[in-house]
Amino acid sequence: MIIRQFSLNQTSNYPIERDYNMSQIAFFDIETTGFAADSSYLYLIGCAFYKEDSFHLIQWFSEGIKEEAQLIHAFFDFIKDYKILLHYNGTTFDLPYLAKKCTLLGLDYTLDQLTSVDLYKKLYSYRQIFKLKSFKQKSIENFLGINRTDTFGGGDLIEVYQSFLGKRHLEKLRSSRLPEQSLAHPSEADQLLHALLLHNEDDIRGLIHILPILAYSDLFEKPIRILQAMVEEAFFYINFELSSHLPVPVSFGNDLVKVTAQGTTASMRVAIYEGELKYFYDNYKDYYYLPAEDSVVHKSIAEYVDKNYRVKAKADNCYTKKQGIFAPQYEPVITPCFKLDHKAKLSFLEIHTDFLLQEDNLELYVAHLLQHVI
């Protein structure tokens, strides 16, 4: 087994320490010869870690299939000092593969004691805003303008590893039979080994490099601060400050809401409705409907209305009409809420001077729309 360890000359441009203790995080990735643990081999595990104010990388590389258990022993001996395992889509592949491999080899190890942070899972719900053809780690790197040295895909390396095993075996045989003949330096096997280690190294480096992508999940999940709210022409504009810096501008939305965000600020443009809407009373059984006036009165004063001019109110006619300027909401987050008719799924809130000054309600409204706009 080969163990490779060295310092990484790179930094993180995202304040992940707001949520996690940096010294307790292990950035993790594995390389295998296939997807199924019972019919393939684990040949490389890589971890980056933060120590003494800098990042470091350690890799465990198997020079043969008989070293799988040794590789896993070394990894778990290392990981016992960490509490957080950060990876990209490891929930789908890396973690279950490693767990299955431990079972097959009769190794009593588990990752259950570690907190799993899967960048893929944290971002997948918001994938539409990136407008990417795929959501692989390399796609995220390209989105952020990150270039890597390695040119291989994970699948390509299966053949490279098999070639490495063959070349290394031949080189050892040649050295034992013809010790006077020196091998080229680096040998063919060494060159293949370098390619294998470099791919894993770039994957691990990439995990650190793409941490700023979490700023986009923060847009939806962390508090925002209202900067300005106003009505202009046919739209309701809300400008707000973000908790994290977005490295690349984004724009997304639907027919009602459009969001543009850049750096630490964002703007939400909401289509408004200007005219008459209805406020429906839930306790309609306590009201009478007056058909001639298209209005309702409470039972407590209905005795003053001629019985010929009143009927028992129903859910769809127990309302009060209101003229004004309104903004849509997908759920009744801000009350009172108004509708075009009782069965309408979309409701509206009234935009008035007081509401424009209510920062708490504006923040609640922005957070609500962000959860529905994608």
C-alpha cells in the first residue's frame, strides 16, 4: 500500500466554519473498479483535512487487490479523529460502497458516528438556478470557473488501474530477473500511478474549491436582510442582502416572480394585481349573505335585515371586497389574504405603506417566495 501525504496550497473562499468546526471535517472521495462492492475493488481513498491553518491531503493507494482490507484499516484509523465527512454525492455511492466492502471483508467498521455533509444533496433542490446540463462535480467546478489538471473521468480510470497492476507486475519481474537493467524513470507504472493519484487529488481539491457553491443554498436557507421595497409600474420590487457572497450571478423565476442575485445582494420582482379582490371569512355559518348588495352581515345584526333580502352565507359567498394593490403568495403566509374566488389556490396580500416598512413580514414573504419559485 502506498500512503501519500502533503500540504495543499489552497484556501476556502466560503465561511464553512459558520456551520461546522473546520478542524473536524474530512473531505472524502474514493476510487473503485466498478459500482458494485461485491464485484469490484476499492483501490484508493483520499481525504483532505485542515490543520495548523492550512489544508493537507492524505491518500491510501492499493497496489493490489489483496491490500483492500489494509487500505480500509488505514482510513478508519485516520477518520476516528474527525466528526464530519464532507463529500459530493457520496451518499449515493462512496458511503454505501465502503459500508458494503467492510461487510464483505468482515471488518467491524461503521461511518454512523460521523455527520455526513453531501454537497450534491444540499444543492440538488436548487439545481435549476445553475442551468447546467449535468450536476456532476466537474460541472459545478466549471460553473465556478475552476480548472483542474486531471483530464480523466472516473470510469476511464478503471482501465488505467488495471494497466497499472499489469505494468507494475512486469516491472517487478524484470527487476528480479535482470537486476542490472534499470527501468525508465518514471516507469510506465509510475506514470499510470501518477494519473490515478492526480484524479483523486483533483476531486478532493475540488471539494474545497467548490465550497462557495453553498452560498446558493444559503440564498434559500439562511436569513436575508431587507434593503428596500417599493411598487413601480406593474411590479413589486424587494431588494435584499444575502448572508453569503455568490461567486457567479444567477437569475431565475417563473411567470409571477423573478430573482436576480449577484455578490451579496439580490432583487426580487413580483407581478402585482391591481383592482378588486375578496377576503373570505372561514366562519361563514355565522353570516348571512345579502344578494342585492353582494355583501355579508354577521348573525348578530342580521335581525335588522328583512328576511326576504338575506340568505344563509356559504363558503364561496362569505366575503368582503377590497380595492387595492396586491402581491401573490402561494400559501397564506401574510394575513389577511385575498382571493379572486373561493376555490383559487393563489392568494394575495395587500401592499400598503405600513407593509412596505414591516421588515419582518417582508423577510418572511421573500423567504416564502424563494421556496416556491423553483
